[in-house]
Amino acid sequence: MVKSYIVDSTYNSMRLDRWLRNKIGNIPQGLIEKSLRAGKIKINKKKVKSSFKVQTNDKIDIFNLNFKENYIQKKKTYDPSTKIIKSNEDLVIDNNENFIVLNKSAGISVQGGTKSKKNLIDIFAKSKIFDGIKPFSVHRLDKDTSGVFIMAKNRQTAQLLTSLFRLRKVHKTYLAICNGELEKNSGEWTDELTRYDNGKKIVEKAKTIFKVLDKNSNSSLVEMKPITGRKHQLRKQLFNIGHSIYGDKKYRTFKSTKGLNKELMLHSYQIRFMIENKKYTYKALLPDYFKKLMRTKRLNFSNLK
């Protein structure tokens, strides 16, 4: 028995083993390699390696291969309600043929994981905006961070935008309300930040340009433009100088949680980039809880452009 598939543009330039996992299931790499060597999986009637990059309209034939249920453990996706889909569609700032931009709410992950099921990828996969196509994440934004977020509508745009982020050609501006009065009104933070990956210690250089928009003895409103894109970079850097962000439960400069804000006061305010000499600039309005805390802390954002 032969099962045949035609590669659509969504998967153009994807590795064959990744394509198999996306289309068939979470098949062990060893089984994929064994099947390829035996000629049970062919592309355009030819034997290839697992690293082969599939192209649009390639024909993939799978011969006499009955994948058992214990081999296929498909990822459980989040099933959003119509109300949740609509509420997130209402946050879209721009919707064009290649990508969407939205003002992401705090408290929602970009992708699903073991600790978080509700996520933007699964929500927009069921949205009319992505009818018949797959949403692609092209950059990170912490679950508890609000603001500008981009999702691509096709693999080509996803690869392009991902490259722009990696090459630091996407210029991001964040706003944060942090504890205490920052000593310097502007400058640059250069740090070596530590993180752990499967128990392995990794030290990475981090760089951010900052400007204090307003401050008093109690709090500061800070504009930050990260040059590097390290995990939790801005949160860690403010913590390192003793001025943690309000609502940050992980990196905080005080032990008591009494009166701790429910929401993290970190907002992705603006993103700028250029594609084929066309400039794109997107701004996300501040959440109501962010503006409320600014009023409570008597912070003025009139310097905000």
C-alpha cells in the first residue's frame, strides 16, 4: 500500500524528517532513518536523506509502512472557544497577505507547552484570518508581557522575519514600570546573563539602550531598546541594578509579595523593520492596568513618542 502526499507552500524548504512529524506524527528519528534506507519513503521516486529539504509540489510516497500508535504521539493542541478566538482577533493591529500584527494580551503564551495550554498559535490556527493556512511564530514574547507581536502567514515570510530578528534588523521598544528611582536618566546596560539549559550553565552577553521617561522616589517609567534578544533580558537587567519590574514574580528585588501587582508591567510598545525598502512601524496601545499604575505612582508619559 502506498500513501502519497504533495508538499504545499507552507512547508517549502523544511527538512523531510520535520515534514514527516508535522504531517504524520511524532515519529522517532531512528524509525525515519530506517524507513528511508529501506526505500519505504521516497521523494519524487528517489531515495533521499532525512535532512533533505522538501520543496513545494514535491511528491512524497510512503510504501507499506504502517505507523503504530505507540510511535505516533501527536501534540495535543489547545481548542479555543469562539469567544476567545474573537477576543484575540479584535487585538489585531494589521492584517496583510504575509503577516498579522496584534497587541498581545498579558497572560497568554505564544506557543503551547507543558505549563501552558492556552496559546496564540492554536487560537489563530482556528481563526478566519488563517483560514486554510498555518500561523508561524517569528519571535518571542514572554507569556506575561503585553504588546506588539507578529505572526507570519507563510513559511517564506516566517523565514524572512526570523532572519531580520536574528540579524538585529528589527528595532524593538519596550516600556516598564519598575521599583524605585533609577540613578541614571539614560545610557546602556551591558551584562553577562546566565541561564540553564538541561542543567548546563550558559552565559550570554546582553545589551540594552535605556531612557527614563519619568521617575520619583518610589517608581520609574523606563523606555528600553534591546540590542540583543536574550531570554528575560530586560527583566534580568532591571533586577540586576536593583529595580525589578512591578508584577515580576521571578525577578524581584523585594521578598514580600504583599501588594504585588497581578500583571507584569512590561509592554512591547513598538516594532520597526524594513522589507524591500518599505518601512513598517507598529505601536501597541498601553493596557488599562499599565496606565492605572502610572497614575497611581504619579508617573507621566508625555515624553513617550
